[in-house]
Amino acid sequence: MNDARPRWRARRARITGVLAASVALAAAGAAVLPALAASAGPTLAQVATARGFHVGTAAEVNSLASSQWRYVADSQFNSVTMGNEGKWDATEPAQGQFDFAAADAIADYTAATGKRLRGHTLVWHNQLPAWVSAERTAAEQRQVLIDHVTGVAGHFAGDVAQWDVVNEPFNEDGTLRSSVWYTRLGEDYIADALTAARAADPAAKLFVNDYNVEGVNAKSTGLYDLVRRLQARGVPIDGVGLQAHLIVGQVPSSLRQNIERFTALGLSVEITELDVRIPLPADAAELTQQAADYRAVVGACAAVAGCTGVTTWGVGEVDSWIPEFFPGYGAALLFDEQWQARPAYSAVVEALGGTATVPAPPPVPSRATVAAYPFETGLDGWGSRGGETTAHVTTVAHAGTGSVLSSGRTATWQGPTRPVLDLLTPGKLYTVTGWARTASGSGTARLSMQRQNGTATRYENISATTAIGTTWTRLSGDYLFLPGATALSLYLETTDTTGDLYLDDVTIETEGPPVSQSPSASVSASVSASASASVSPSASRSPSVSPSPSGGSGTACAVRYTTDDWGSGFVGTVTVTNTGPSAVNGWTLRWTFAGDQRVSQAWGATLTQSGAAVSAANATWNGTVAAGASVTLGFLAGYTGTNARPAAFTLNGTTCALT
Ligand SMILES: [Ca+2]
């Protein structure tokens, strides 16, 4: 304990940018919560806390930078589990070189908001840096394990209530998995890890955590037998974690019986990673079944004295791992893509003995465009990473007439790049979007940041997807800019080919302050009714700052509207030409959809939808349209039925000709 305090202080001191942002958001959240509680009844966290129960969410540092995530998590959960930040590849990327920057941000968030912290995870077979599995003797491997557990658990000593010390050690038949740990150290690695964790942090409750161990089955019996062997040897173990990544309608009937056989051993039990995934699109019957599933799981835990908490693996659709890892599934958590409570939310509150009041959704933040590169007049500051050629071309374009062509590439990492350090603020979360296409054939295109901190260089991937030569592919992802960079460059590369590569319409966006008049009520009502999980949440509903259009009188315009359909969704492209005699300075283009089209993402304009009516206001960089010039905006939308075209468009109130 003597050295725990200086380490704790050092940890707090190191957190600057991210923590500062977190604390600022916490303060904002605190100001909002009393009013919400007074008008909307107790939150899930308040219901849980009142009965000494823990309802948690996994958290990642990216999520902490989202005001909407924070709004829901701050008020609805009283426990937080490290998402990826506590895993080996994050905490000890090189042997003996610990990096707690990201995990500290999670710990500081829980400290600032009074939530319990679950540590996850000390020993696992996944997300291990390569050095861990390098050839070495068993004695050396054991020391690697003990040094890691000691370093990480020691760093968080006093802050972590529970550690998932060993994660997923079992095969489905109840035998131990042939991981690098088991094959080199045998079953003893589990006892070694638990013993080292207890020594490093005597106060933390030590758990073994696994999946498919929710019901009584061969795997959970393997876990049960392991616990008994550990207890017989006097090895410290305090609990078992049942992950509970479930499929709708498939809660094991023996869940409670299974929980009870572990608590009968004197252990605590927690449901540690609950989600209930649904084949998309989720319909009302499935959401009702899901609510029953959540009620069953939380009810089974709450009914057993030693079952002390339930953690869901994320808050809502935005931070759920399911859509990415189980393609075709989603809608797995308590909140939807608009941060509206799903029926399962009320079921969980009621399973804990509370009376459910559906919480108000968080204010929709405005979107601020930090930078946009349309490549209409040149390279916009972009260049080459290596010996390849980077050129402004007008042969193909995603929007407008220009794009960037990267040719003569001799390595996959070569591609267009641009320094962006001066544009970004440490601790802020950005959405980076670009459109790529190959000159021919297919390849995997990837948007990344090259980040330098002095002489150390890191490559941080933002988005990767297959690009082909016949159409443009959208790359979009979040990027959390952590403090300490000395250089930062955004770049496009491929992972598997060296063919010619096009890039167009790169944007960097971030959250602005909440919009004063949130449109979320009308938007979310229709979204939650259809329970559509296929449309991601978006910038599109943020009205942001309305420009004051000028040149409204006398405006003459022509509009070309094209769509790229795939049955349930489409990319719409709208090109507006100023056919009047003078420049337009600031513009708003309006149209009304003929069907139930609903926009989820937009570029080239700030797009607001209310019912079928759409208003697209110019972005900061394309507000001026010279006489005879054109501007193009685009959007991603979903629909049912037929994708009928809008009948008319107006620019600053004047009806445009259709071309
Ligand atoms: Ca372009």
C-alpha cells in the first residue's frame, strides 16, 4: 500500500486533456440531472442504488467524449467497466512499458461521477501484443504474467471494485482453452494471476469471467469445478462473471439455478457483458421479447442475494459491438440509435422493483465542420506519403467534378495525406469521413492517422472497407485526439493492393454545443416506432447554426437529383447550379420527400429533416456559389416502399428548374 498512493496521484496528474473534457461534461450533466429527475422520476441508476444493486455499462474513451453518451450514462448507470482500455494491448503494449492513458480516463470518469469501476481484464488470450507470445521458458512466461497483473492491478489499486482477472479461460466442453497461458503454464496460470492480483490490490474483488456460462451446462460446470479447486487450494477468488451475450428469446432457463450454485460456494456473481441481439431490422414483437429477456436476466440476478450487479456491454446502438461483430444483428442494448430507451429499459427498472419512467433523450449536439476537402479546385493541401504521385484530376469525382488520384504506388501504405495537427483539439472526438474508389479491381481502402509523439510514431486506423473501381465507397469513423502529439497526418492507403486510388470529399467534423431547440422528439418518435437499427445516428438532424441567406430575391437555380439505390436505402446526390446573374452568398435548399425517406448522414450541407420536409443549409466552405457555378451535396437515407423522387426544390425560397 505504501507505493499505491504516489501512483494514484501520478495517474490523476497525467490526465489532462481528456479528463478536463470529461469533467466539463460531468459538470454540465450535473446541472441537467436534478431537473430531469424531478420531472421524469427515478433513473435506472437511482432504482438500482436504492436497493444496493449495480447496473453498469462498458465504457470506452471515445464514448466519454460524446455528450449524448455521457448524458445517458451519467444518469442511468452506477457502474462502469473498462471497454478495451484495460486490456493487455492497451496497458502493456511493450514489455515493461505500461500505458494507462486511456484506462485512466475511464477511471477518472467513474471517480468524477461517483460510479463503481470494474476492471477488465488482466489475463486473456485475445488482444495480446505479439511480444507476450514470443518464445520463452515457462518460468519467464509466468513472470510476464505476474509482472503484468502486478503492474496493472497495482496502478488501479483502491480504484477498482472488481477485476475480471482471468477472461474466457474455457472451451465450450468445460476444458481449459489452449491459450498461450494454458499451453505454457497449465492450469496454474489462473491461480498465479489471482494471487498476484490480490497482492497488488487487496481491496479489489477478483473474478473469473466467461461467456456461454449463463446456464447450467458443460462450460459453466467447468467453471464451477475450477472455482472449487481454487478454493480448496486457498487461492483468492471472489466471484464469477457471466458475460451474457445473448440472442433474443434465448435466455437459458437454468440461469437462476446456475447463479445459485456459484453463490452457494460463497462467491459473488455478476452479469458482466449483457446484450440481447436481434436480427435486423428489429420488429415490435422482437423488442417485446427482448424486454422479457432483459427482465428475466436482471430478475434472476436480483433474486439471488450474492448476485450483485448487471452490466450491459455499452449504452446504445452507437457504442454496441454487436453490429460490427455479428453482421445482420443489432438493437441489443437498452437504448437505441437516438439514445431513446427501448422497451427493455422499462423491463430492467421493473425487474429491480422500480416504476419505469422513460427518460427524455439527450439534447442533440450541433455538428461543427472542422475541415472539408472537396478537391474541386486543387489538392486542398494534400500530398504524397512516399514516392507515389498525388494529382488533382477531373476524370471521376464523388461530388462535383474533381478528386485526388494517387498513382505509381509501390507500397500499400502509400496514398494521399494531409497534416491536420493544427485543426484538432486534444481530448475531442472527431468524425472523419472520406470517399474512396480504386481505378480498377477491388482493394481494401483505409483511412488512418499517423500520429507522432516526438520520435515515436503510431498508426491509428479510423475506417476500412472494400473499395472497387465502379463506384465510390464511404469511409467514416470516429477519431479521439489524445493529448501529446507533435505531428498528425490523415491519410488514405490500401491494405492489400498497390493499384491507383481515388479520394474525394474528405470531412472532419466534431460535436458543437447542444442545439437550443432539439428536433429529437419528432425524429426519435418515428425511429423508435419502426425500431429500425439499420440507420446510424447522425449529424443530419442537427440544425446547427442557420446561415442568413442573402441573394434570395432574384435567385435562379437548376437542380439535378440522382440516387444510388439498394432496396432499403440510398445515397442521394443533389447538384444545384446558380443560373442567376449574380453570386449566391449563403443558401438553403429545401425539398419534400415523396415517401418515408429518412436521412441519416449528409455531406456538403447541414441537413435538417422534419417529417418529409428537408432543409439543407450550406456548409462553411460552400456558402458562396458564383453565377453559373454549381454546388453538390449528398446524403445517406433509408426508406420503405418505392423511392419516389421529390417533386420540387427551392433555393432560398425560389423554385429551381429540374434537370
Ligand atoms: Ca470532389
